[in-house]
Amino acid sequence: MHYFKGLYLGRILNSGFVIASGSASFIIDPTVWVFEGEWNYREDLLEKIIEYLEKMPRPLHVFVTHEHKDHADIKVLEILQRHFSARIYVPAGIKNVILKASLFLTSLHPVNIGDTIKAGSLKIKALKGGDTANALSYLVEAWKKTIYFAGDQFSEWQEITVDYIVLPLWFIIEMHDNFEKALEKVKCKKIILSHFNSKYQETAIEKVKKELGEKIIVLNEFSDLIML
């Protein structure tokens, strides 16, 4: 049995992350969709996800932000439910859509805005997402620290104060002119990049790191966990 004292974060692929604390883990948007100049479905990485998550404390609680295929990866959800008996949480508005598209998912837990789920020292609250009508974002709390997972859109920044925000690389690039002002209002200590492939978007990553400096955290795919 794995037990992590403190709050730890690791990156899987694309926008997929694991948050581990105590004897439980939250998994956000696990997928093997990878941008390699174009979007490719990397079935060869399915086993690597299993190996990576084997090292994490259990139970595993899996959260989906919205229905886009690179966030709601049905095959990965099926594998995590079968292999780890993971509890899978999805926005209430897409629960039936995912169940109909899957042959093997036995149960999904619907989540609405404002819902809070606790597992050991971890707590996660569903907030409004901004990419689709049913999208959610998630606010995780543990060990007096907070980390916000925006999904594909950063729609809640005026309403939250957090230690860490997980944001798509492309969003930071597009919002660069207004980003410093946004950060002042958020009072965010660090930004953690998501929605990128280290190999194919290296130039963009280096540009963001150069311009925003120590505010940026970049985790490579299947990275060692960092303590927050």
C-alpha cells in the first residue's frame, strides 16, 4: 500500500494529471491522445499508463472535465476501471453519452457544479468549465494547498484564489498580453502547463518559460511526482 505524506503531482499525457496524497489519488483527464504534429491515438502507451499509476496510492478516483476525445478517453477509462477498480466521475450532462459509447464501463458517477468529493486527505470541488456546455473544472485541496484544473478553458479565474493553476499551453500563449493582470487577480503562486507534447512543442514551452520565468512549472510525460 502506497502512502504519500503531503500533496504530490505528476503528469501523464496531454492534459492528464495525477494528484496523490495520503492513501488516495485523483486522476484528471487520462488519455493516450498525443499531439505529434497532428493528433494520434497512441495505444502503445496504454500499458505505460497502467505502470505509472501502479505506483500511486489507492483508491484511484478519475475525473473527466468534458467530452472532447482527448479528455474523455473511453478506452483508458475502461482500462482504469477494470485494472484498478477506479471510481470514474464525469460531468452529469455527458454521463449517458459516454456509457452509450462504451461496451465495458459498468458505472459512472455524475458530477454537477458545486459537488464535492473527498478521499482521505484529498478534496475536489467541481466548478464551471468553459469549453463546452457540460464542461467542468476542478479545484483540489489537500495539506492546506489548492490546485485548480481548468480543462481547456480558464473561465473561473476571477472567482478563485489558489496556489497552483493547471492551464493549457496554447491558452497562455494567446492570453500573454493580459496574463500578468489575470495572475494578479488570481493571486496564483505557480502555473502548471498542460495540453502539450514535450517533443513537438518545445519551442513554445521555452518561450513561455523565458517570459514568465519561475511562475511556470513544466512536467514531462510520466514524470516523477513533485511535492507541491
